[in-house]
Amino acid sequence: LGRGLSSLLGDAPAITQSTLTTNASGQAEAASASGTAAVVPGRNVRPLPIEWIVPGPWQARRSFDTDELKELAASIKSRGLLQPVIVRPHPDQPSRFQLIAGERRWRAAQIASLHDIPAVISAFDDKEAAELSLIENIQRRDLSVIEEAEGYQALLDKHGYSQQELADIVGKSRSHIANIGRLLTLPQSIRDNLIKRKLTMGQVRPLIGRDDAEQLAAHIMKDQLSAREVERLIKAGRQKPAKPVQAVEKSADIKALEIRARTELGLAMRLDWDERSEKGQVVLKVTSLEQLEDMLEKIGLGSPR
């Protein structure tokens, strides 16, 4: 993916071989080769107490499957944590570290009752940390499309990336960045169902910009429509219905003929007449065949007796 994790990790300043200690205030420190203490800014793997680590504000992923966490915790108990998390010193809490990558592993390690967790301690700034956190999640396919879109949007809004720069970093096309970003304009209920994976990007993309998006989304979930079926549904809805025939005020002559027919024939009659074409139709309403025969006799068309 674009620059990749190894490229980003290579940007962090290295640190001399050292071991973590704790000063009197509980601040994480490293005893350097010269014997002096310094807050750890490097990228060597070190064990950190789990309670020293807090999630970073740039974490795009908001939904963690409980069953998957329990499975990972069982694996950690059996084999240990094979890959370290990535952290940086907390800028406001000296005794804490902000988690940049590996929140799922960190959560599972807590379920597994680990006291310490291996961590790569680096000195990333906010922009680099947000970039690394998003790339790691995309590489692992951990994010829903909404979480991915929100991660991109945060980098665009807060750190001034262009869509093309962001596409190059994460290894996606610029059109992918633009298209997935449009999902954030959907109603919150639809975005929530995308996060829960009850809907897919293909299913909801045709709903963008529609006033009836929520009703259509409910229909999609209820009937389990495929993305292709949704497209057909939307296309069918765009077919313009036939224009209703405008009711034309009848002239006095037409109305008089209708009244005369009702009076002389004893039937309800409607005369639809087009003045432009000078053509029309007569509609007679009868309640029985006998009534129709009576009317035919009155106009000289009755059957011979």
C-alpha cells in the first residue's frame, strides 16, 4: 500500500539500545548508553504495561467484533503476541503512550489478562500517526467502508492532503477516494448499517443524494437485494409515468346534450368530446341488459318481437 508500514516506520528516529525504566512520577523513560534518562522516542521493540497505553484519537476503526477478540485472546494466551503494537509517547500524559497501530491486538491482550505487551515506540507527529493508523487498518482489511471513508476524510480535512496524494499513500485510485467519500453524505442510519456490514457499498451507492434513501435501504435489507437488483430498482423508479390527461371544462352545448340524453333515454351518459379533432366518445352506464334493451328500443334499434 503506497508508502507502506515499513516506509513509515523508517521515518521515525532510531534509538540507542536501552531498556525501559520508570521515574519517580511514573513517566516512561529509557536509560541510554550514556546512563542518562530520556523519554523513549525510538522504534525498538519494548515491553510496555498495558495500562500505560491508550487509544489514539486518529483510530478509524470504531467497531470490534467481540467473538473475534475472544478468539485472538485465546491465540495470544497459547502462542503469545507475535506482532508488536506501535505507539508514541502521549503529548499530554507523561506516563502514557498513544496507540497508533494494533488496537485489536491491544484489546485482545487485555482479554487474555496480559500485563505487558510488546510495542514499537516511535516519535510520529499527528499527521504521520494518522497516516500509519489508517494504512495498517486498510492493509488488514479491518475497516468498514464508512470507517475507511472517515479515515480518508480526517487526513484530507485535518492534514491538508489532496485526494491524489492520499491515493498515492494508501495505494488506491483517486476515484476510489472520491467515491468512498460520498458515502459520508448518506443518512446516519445507513452509515451505521454499513459499519455493521448489514449493507455493502455496492448496494447503497445508488442511494446517494436520494430523499428516499432510508426507505430504499430498509427495502434492500428486508428483501436482501443484490447491488445489481438495487440498480434495476432505481432505474425503474426513474421511468417517467405517463402524464395524466388534463380535465377540460365541457362547453355548454356538450353539457346540454348530456342532460338531454339522460332525460330521454333514462340513462346516465357521459360525452367526451375533443374540440380540436372534433371526435369523441359516448359512455352509457346501465345496470342490466334489460335497461340496455329499453334504451335501444327508444332509439329505434330494439330487437324484433
